[in-house]
Amino acid sequence: MALDRTQTSPRARAPREAAPRWGVRVVHPEAATTWIDLDADAEWQTLGRGDGLDHGTVSRAHVSFRRRGLVLEVRDEQSHNGTWLDGARLAEPAFLGNHSVLRIGDLLAVVEAQEEDGDDVDREAVVGDAPAIKIARRTLTRMAPTRPHVLLLGETGTGKERAAAELHRLTGRDPWVTFNCAGLGAQLADSQLFGHEKGAFTGAERAHEGLFRRAHGGTLFLDEVAELDATVQAKLLRVLEAGEVQPLGSDRLTEVDVRVIAATAPDLTARVDDGRFRRDLYARLSVASLTLPPLRERRGDVPAWLARFDARWAREDGGAPLRWHPEAVEAAMLADWDENLRGIDRVVYQLRLHQGPGALISAAHVAPLVGDATPDASHEPPSARPPKPTKEELERALAEHDGSVRATARHFQRDRRQIYRWMEAYGLK
């Protein structure tokens, strides 16, 4: 029997602890969504049917967890249908990390730390229940009433423009004006942003007010801001500092009241270090900054995104929704998703195209589309692989391999997901 969406276990109603609340969030099937706290005081906390995992494939005593501070362990209790951690069946106790994916019978769950949400943010604009998304919504809520310009960072497909539009909505400013800085020469970008007078350059047959003046009183969203030409960067800095624009071909300055939200996918600090982006402009933009998390840091939201994109394509083609085998969803949750949400959208479309609307999707259908989602080598016996490195050892290995996570994973004989977990634990980018 699937769980009711509002159901919680007795442990989920325990008083809030001062320490971070760690728990298991069941994310598939969707009707089984629930949160179960991991008890910091229990030697081994056993869960199964009746403990928040009410599903026909789950044994009465299926899986146990042990928590000591931030150290989490899991073991299978000789269950009938087994327990999998990051794609590998549990044969002995193993350590858990943030974003670890568990398959408990046919239930899929993630291990997460509970976070405070941002209540004012529209959950249809910034979607998800993963801790990293809750932090993002909370940050947007706190940024909205403040004055500084905002820098949004994140990989392609992480939802930076939607977050920017929601931040604009929360400010109550008007209008909302957008500009993509990529692929434009210096003169065209200058003209588009700051305006020009008639005859300012060849082809300027009439005056153009520019986007800063058009956005007066509101918000200007600068997407791919890292691509701006150096001369335009200098002029942008002057506008941000003085609140005045000077159109091309004019000697007049015009005051503007504009809040800029800038976004970029590349590592902007690297561009600052090698001189491609002005350090003073970066300092001005990054007073208030937010990094939108990639999907590998919000694996628990992947099943909901699969359903979300599937429903959208189903509305367009009039076909039935796809049906998902648990191992197919697990493969999607374990994928790296280099394109993030754009990647999920593409994969769902291709599954509907090649397997047909209403098809039952297996892991074999998903695997070729998402790339490497192999079981985590961390479930081998400890003697079969090097021990967990210190922060200094991990930093040294990353440096020796030019920052390549894949090469570092081979060095330590671990899966790439384990390297990401270590980097997160040590606060490494």
C-alpha cells in the first residue's frame, strides 16, 4: 500500500534537535513521499513497514541506520527484497553521505539534512524539496528587500533565470527587462545596454534609449554576464557605482534606478584571476550572490522532475504518461546530469519518442541516455581500496590531476560520486 502524502512516522514528530536534523526522504513512488528522522540516540534504528516505509516490497524490519553526530551508517536486515546504496546491493554495513540514494525494496529514498525553507518564494518558480533548493529559496527571500545587485551562479540548466525572475517578483519592482550578454561585440552590447544617439555609429539611423533606461525603477537581468567585452564591463561598473548612463554619441548623463541581477554558468572567479573579467566589477556584483545547486546535489528531486517534464510532453502529444520501473528512476537519480534540468527534459522526450507514450521505462532504457551511473565502489570491503583521504590528501590529488574528478576517482579507486561527497564534506569546490 502506498503511503499517504501527509503520513509521517512517530520519529518524524520528535522534537527538533539543536544539531542538524538528518533523515530519509522517500521520493518514489510519488505517493510515498515522506520524511523520517534518523535518531541520534539509537544504537541501530530499524525501519520497515509500520515505520514510515509502508510498501508491499518492504519487509517488516527491512533496514537499519546508526547516527553518531554527522556520521551515518546503514545496514540491511536480511530483508526479502534487499537494500541498495547508490546502485550497489548492501551486503554489509556502509557509510552514508549527503545525497546518498537508497533503494529499499521498490521504494527510492535519499539521505538528507533538514533545512529551513524560504516561505515567500513561489515553489513553481524555484522547484524542489532538496536541502540545497530550500537554502536557495531561503536566500532569495532574504535578498528581496535589500538593495545590492545580485550575482546568480550555477551550471547550465540549474534554473538561474527562473530564480532571477522570482527574486524580481519578490522585490515588487517594475519593469522586468532581460538581456543575454553572450555572442555580442562591444559596440552592439554597449548600444543595447546604455543606448545611443542618432548617427552615433554607422547604421544608427535613430536614437535608442538602451535597456538601463528602459528598466528604470525595475530590474535588469544580465544573463551570461561573464561574456561581456572588457570595455563594456568598465562602463557597466560605472553605471552600477554612479547610477548614471551615458548613451553612445552623447555627452549627457541620465540617472537610472535599476537593480541588476547578473547570472553566469562559468566559474567567474577563474575569469577574474586570468584577467578576463574585471575584479572590481565582480566585487560590485557579488555583494549578494547565490549559487544554484546542480542536480547531483539534489538527487531527491530527480523523480519529481522526471514526472514534471513527462506531464508537459504528454500534454503536447496527447499520450499517456510514462511508467517507471524503480531501477530506471534509480539510474536517473545516480546520473551526473551535466546539463541538469535541460538534460532531464531531453531524456524524457527521447524516452517518449523511442519507447512510446505510456511505456514502462526500465534501467536499460535510461542508461544509454544518462551516461555513467555505475554502482559506487565504496561498497567494496575496506581492505580492497585506499582509506578515506584527509583534506590535504584530497586537495593534493585533485591538483595532481588538474582538478579532474574522474581522474581523482581512479586514483583513489572510488566512484566519482564518492569524490564529490568528500569534496562537499571538506568544503572544497
